[in-house]
Amino acid sequence: MHLPVGEIDAINMPTELYLTVQDGLNVMAGIFWTVAYVLYIRQSFRDESYGMPLLSLCANIAWELIYSVFYPPTVADQIVFFPWLIIDMVLVYATIKFGPKDWSHSPLVAQNLGSIIALGSVMMVALHWSFAQVFDGDFGQAAYWSGYACQAVVSWSAISQLISRGNTRGHSIGIWWCRFLGTLCVTAVFMWRIYHYPDSYYYVLTPMAAYLFVAPYIAELAYPVVFYYIQKLERADGQVKTNGSVDPHLRSAKNIKLF
């Protein structure tokens, strides 16, 4: 019993072991990322903030819409991606509900978060849709390139948000662990595929692919260092409640110096 196979697997007719490992890694990736999304939502309501930066949120909504509804690479991908799209709507709600507090320094943004997310998502849908057309029906490869580009945005913008806010509101190490392990499983899937079928996944061996593999992990490995440093400053500044969450009414950590 396996997940529905895609076009490449139907042609290559891989072994039982190959499919078992590939399915296991895909399922684990789906579970880790789903839990990460749920933890984003929980942390948003707990801290009265939001943890997924606006650009990342818009890019993810668009990617999941394109590759779960319009151009799913496989049925298995569609089954995984579509629930993420639904969960994203809860993230949008939390961002609109709590985001104005985080943008109190910029009333124009605070008062128009819904419109900004809507416009940003529409622009990202157009971008992903246009990009998918370049690959002439090879939506698996299109999803690969655009997916890892989105991952780089998610990883680096998470660090940027921590540093710019000077607090850990909306963030948690649990979110990071699930995000990191989920992406690691996806990378392992492609390493498994390229090892067995290099001709079918030739693009994974290109310099651009290597960059997109490495770039997010640099940010992900730096994330806990930045997180714990800022959390330490929060505690020194009296911003952390006894239950470990951040008081949204207290100021950001001051004098942040990373190096």
C-alpha cells in the first residue's frame, strides 16, 4: 500500500523499498509542516501576535493554491498541500486580528493588513502561475523550484522578523523544530530520488538547486541562536510571563547586538 505515484514513478517503476522510503519521508514532511502551521496559530493566540511574516504568508498561500488546486504534481501532493491552504486561512485571520499591535509604529500598515495580504497573495498567485507555465507541464519541477524559493523566504524572513521586532512574540522553538525537520524530510526525498534516478531529477544536481538547498538551512541553523539571544534579552528586560509567553503590552527588548 503506497501513496498514489506520479508520472515519473509510473515510468521508472521503482522497487517496493524505493516507494516505501519515499512515502515515509513525504508523510513525515507533511506531518511536521502541518504541526508547524498549528503551532504558528497557537502561538499567535497565545502571544496576541503573528509569527509568519507577511511576505512568507502570501507566498505560501499562493504556492499551496497553485500546486494543490491548479497544477498538483501528484495526487499525493494534492492531498498534503490542500489542507495547508485551509490552515493558512486561520493564519490570515490571526494576522489580521493581532497584527495591528505589531504595526502600531506604522498606522498605514496596521489599518490595512487585510488588503495588504489580499493584494500580496494575488500578486504571488500570478507569479507562481506564470512560473509554472515555463516548465511546459512539468509541474513537479516547477513546484520544486518555487517551493524551495518560498522556503528561503520563510527561513530568512523569520530571522528578520525576530531581529526587527526585538521580541519572540508569535515565535517558538517548537515551530522552528517542525519547520526545520519538515524541510529536512523534503530534502531527503529529493536526495533519495536523485540517487536512484539521476536522469529523471537532473535539475536537483544544478548549482541553482544546491543554492536553494543550502540557503534556507543557513537561516534555519541560525534561527535558534537568534531566538534564544532575543529571549534572553526579553527576560532581562522583564518581558516574559511566568508561563513563558511574551507579554504583548511590554516593550521590545532593547540594545540588540548580534555580533
